[in-house]
Amino acid sequence: MKRVVLALLLSCGCLQAEARPNLVLFLADDLGYGDLGCFGHEVIKTPNLDAFANEGARLTQCYSGSAVCSPSRSALLTGRTPHRNGVYTWITEQGEVHLRKSEVTLPSLLRGAGYTTCHSGKWHLNGFFNDPRHPQPNDHGYDWWMATQNNAGPSHENPNNFVRNGEPVGQLMGYSAPLVVEEAVRWLSDKRDAQKPFFLAVWTHEPHYPIKSDPKYKALYSQLTDDVQKEHHANVTQMDDAFGMLMKALKERQLDQNTFIFFTSDNGPEGDGIQSPGRGSSGGLRGRKRDMHEGGIRVPGIARWPGKIAAGSVIETPVIGSDVFPTMLKAAGVEVPKDRVLDGVDVTEVLMGRSTRVERPQPLYWRLHMAPNAKMAMRVDDWKILANLELTEFELYNLKEDPAETNDLKDKESARFAALKEKLTSHNASVEGEGPDWWKRLTPNGGKTPSSGENKKKKGRKQS
């Protein structure tokens, strides 16, 4: 009799959600490598993420796909470095750059394999948001979405620019991160198909400027005399509390034990950390947002998957945002696309503690067209080479011995430098050869160059 019941359950797909893990990708915005308590910050209070790290693995060499937001987000969803998938820079409203329909995304593959999918929070993968001129979240595989084009406006407090499934929401009362998580929880409770496993992307705006924090979080930092610092630190705690809300919801619905959750940030912290807006910490690393040095691209990374990832583990193997794509597909039992180059690799064995090394057909590589730090970089093992976009100026560092990148070794390590220079030049050319040439003819913010002579394409044009 038991065998008959089991056969019936399998035939109707009732065990499918239990057999395959749910997947959650939680992305903070401009969160620096040193901004969490579990990554060494001595002032900012992040109890929920600290507890989360104790339940999973802390990735000490986790990288974003770029030093700014839009490219990093494109790498997470496609497994491809931004210049290859086309999202080479951050995107302004009505900017031409967008995540093209020709790219195959994580939610689209998961939805095709029987997952139900939801995006809640910042999108920033098109310039024509909620406009047929560019693909929207639903065009990239989301069943349900509530998003903004870029920042929550006019700030994180009472934002009025969210769109839900193509319909403007109007003003929401509250603060961005909790509002984004509340939407995700409503979807978990009332909107998703509970017979299917789910993929949930929660992308907060915190702590991206312009910020606004609930007074109850600012009260936690009453000892601080710098109001900008107080607002920033409270904003990180606001994001952390929202993350705790999501974890509580998963546990209350008995979903947390069969859910693989990956937490990270899109790039390093804003500003100089001292005077200008932006009081985030790079954790002592050189550079910040928009910089190819470690402080601009090395970010917090935490992964939790009960029974698979050891609680309280620390992983020192380099992992990059584009690895999320093949790793989550592997967890779901879905094959990666074979018709295109992927820059990310499956890091399941590393996360599970079975290996400390990743074989990468494509090296870790970054490139950004934003002055004054328009550079590219490549990491192979412990060695990192940086170059200007003209490939005429270079730097070379051993990150194992010098994570703060203070000692340029290109002259002392001449043979190694020559080999890495050749490899970077060749790899950069191969990436350029595949991706669209938007970076040649558009301004750094994704709009048309004044000299392009091209008129804006009319609304309703064919999406690419």
C-alpha cells in the first residue's frame, strides 16, 4: 500500500517541491566588505546576518561581477561577465543599455524546469523601466515582480516609484528593505504555487544613497556624532532586520530547511568613507565602489543550505557573482546552457567543503568604463593584474601576501607579469568580440554619445 501511495505522489508531482531545494538570492546595494559584524565591523549591528553566517558558510573572498550595480546584477542572472552580456555600466533612466532578451537568465531556466519565481526590490537592468522598449522582469523569467528601475524614490522612506507586475503601486508607507521583504513574504504566503519549488530574488536598496533609516534603528547609534555615519549604520541595520524578517517567514512556513540561500552585495561601499556621503567599510581593502581594486569588488558573501553547507564554516576560495548562476542551476538539477560562453562555474563542491579549488575555463575578470577609475582586472590564483582600458598601464599584486594591494610587483615579477599581461589582453579581446559594442558608442551612464548622430528609437521598437 505504501508503495502505491508513493507512486501516486510521484506521478502527480506532489513530492517535487521537497525533492528540489528552494532558492533565495538576497542582494544588498553598496554594502562594503567590512560592513557586517560577522565580517569584522565593530559598530554596525547586524545580528540576523551574523546568526545566518553561523548557520552557513562565510565566504571571505567573495567578489561581485563589477564595481557598480547594473553589471553585477547582470552577472548574477546570466553567469556571464558584464561586457559579454552587454550590461557594461550602471544604467540611467531611459539609458540604452539593458539585459537583452537574447541572454538566458537564471529565473527563466528555473521557471522552465518547474520552479515558480519572484523578484522583489531593485531591478536596474534596463533604462526603459516598465516600458515595452526594454525587457522587464517578467520577460526574464519572473512570474511575480515588484521593483524599481534603480533607487527607491524619493528615498528609502515612503517610496512612491515601485511597480508590481507592470502596474505602478503608488506611495508605500514604510522603509524600502522591510517593504521589499514584506512583498516577498506575501508572495510566499498567498501568490506562489506551493506545489512547486521556488526561486526568490530579494534585492534591497539599502545602503545605497540617498538613504533614509527608521528612527528606531538610528536610536541604536545615539553615541555617534556624525549624522551621516549614524544614518548609514542604521540603514545597514534596517537591511539586516529585513533579512531577519525573511528568515523568520521561511522558518514559520517550514521552508528554511530545504532552501539554499545566497547573500551578497553588488559592489563595494559608496564615497570616501570619511567625509562624502557613504560611511561603509571596505574592511581595510584598497578602493571602494567604481574601483577595480579589492575594496570595489570584494564583498560579503554568505551561503546557507542545511545538510549541505556546514554551519559556521569559512571558505577562502575565491567566488564571484557569476558563479551563482551555474551553482543554483546545479542545486535545482537544471543543465547550464551549452550554446554560449559562461564565465561563472559551479562552486557546489567548495560550498560543501569538499574542495578548496575551482577549475575556471574563464579567469576572474572585471572591467568598468567609469572615470576616473576606468580599468580592467583579472585574477589567476593569488595573482591579480590591473590595467587601464588602453592596456598601456599595469599593476600586479599577490593577494595572498598583500590583500590591501600596496606593493606593485610588476617589475620584480617580470616573467609572471608578462604572462598575465598577455592573458589579460587575449581574454579582454575575446570578451569584446562576443558582447555588443555599446561601450564604444554610448556614454558611461548608458546613454547615447553626443556625436553618435543617432536619434532615440521610437517606443514600441523590437526588443533585442
